[in-house]
Amino acid sequence: MTSADSESLSFGKKTFETAKKLTPKSNKKGANGKSFAPFFIAYFLTLKLSLLCKIGSKFALLTAIDKSNFVMLHLKHMAESLFVPKTSDRKKIYDEIAPQIAALVEGETDLVANLANVTAALKEAFSFFWIGFYIKKENGLVLSAFQGPVACTRIDFDKGVCGHCYTTRKIVIVPNVDEFPGHIACSSASKSEIVLPVFDKGGNVAMVLDIDSDQLDDFSETDARGLQKIVAIVEKLI
């Protein structure tokens, strides 16, 4: 018997005695004329509280062994209900959702499935007009997982904001897409845009993360830094 189990048993016995004293007597009595109520209530309280003690001790042990893994597992189980702070401060939102997204894709090997969840999380957090990934395939960028209206399926490396991001290997922020030379108008509702390169382990651009807004000048360095955290998570998957 471990020390934690001994403490749980001792606590359970004390709980049993206390419950017997505090529980009011019932009209139902046994052969000896004593009430059954104190015994049964005390018994179940003892079991419940002893169980809680055991769970607490095991939780403490688990935390001591590998706290970070437990937190990631906890976040993964909660991933279906993404927590987004109710604030207009985008930095706080990025800081909050980044670890949740990391937990969401943890352990999943299918790239498209992970990209789909990343775009869904960003859509839920910010309600941007369009969010998606374009993956490098052969001589161009091909549409992958996205959230929003239907989009251009293929983009040449020398075309549009995505192509410019791919060739320059740099983050591109466009306050007004109508003023960007060679902009590809997949949707007339798109007003501003940010595109980030996603690098593979060899240092090559494997894809780009493209986000459009229906508002002019909707992206800033805050978005660039926040989205870089999300891109870093994706880069670990490729």
C-alpha cells in the first residue's frame, strides 16, 4: 500500500465517523432498532471521498512525471470546443489559440486533415472572409484546405499575392488588393490580404497560408507575428 493510499483510507475512516454523527436518523431501522441511513450515507461518502483522494494523488504523480504531456492531452480532448477570448486584441487571441491548435494537430499524420482544422480554428477565432492553404505542386500553387467561398484552384508562381509570397519567401501584407499589381481577384468581396510562406525541413517553401478580409487595411504586424506562430506549428507537420 502506497502512502497516498494510506492517507486516502485514513481520510475515508474519519469521513465515515463524521458522517455517522452528522446524518439525521431515518424511520427505517434494522433488527437492532438502529437506523440504516447513517451507515449507507457515510459509506457512500467514504467511497466517493476516498476515490477523490486517489484521483488527486494520481493526478499529482502524473503532473510530476510529465506535466506538459498531460496539458497537451487535456487540450486535445477540449479541442472540439475552441476557447476564443472575448476581446478585440488580436495578439491575445493568437496567444490563446496557438497552443490549442498545436494540441489539435498533435498525433495526427494526415496533412490535409490538420490543415483543415487549422483553417477552421482561425475562421472561428477571427471570422476572416477567407482562410486557406495553397500547396506547391509541380509548377504552381494548388488549393488545399480552406474556409470561405469557393476559390481559385491553381495560382502560378509569378501571379497574385500568393505567388509573390512564394517567390520572395517573405510575408506579404496588402492593405488594398485592388492596388496590388497582378492581384488575382478570386472574389470581389476581398479587400485586403496577408500571405505567409510555410517552409519544409529543407528550407523550401512548401505552401503558403493565405488570408483575405472583406475590410480594407485589416492586417498588421500583429497578425504577421501571430500567424507566424500558427505557421510554425504547421511546419512541424511537413
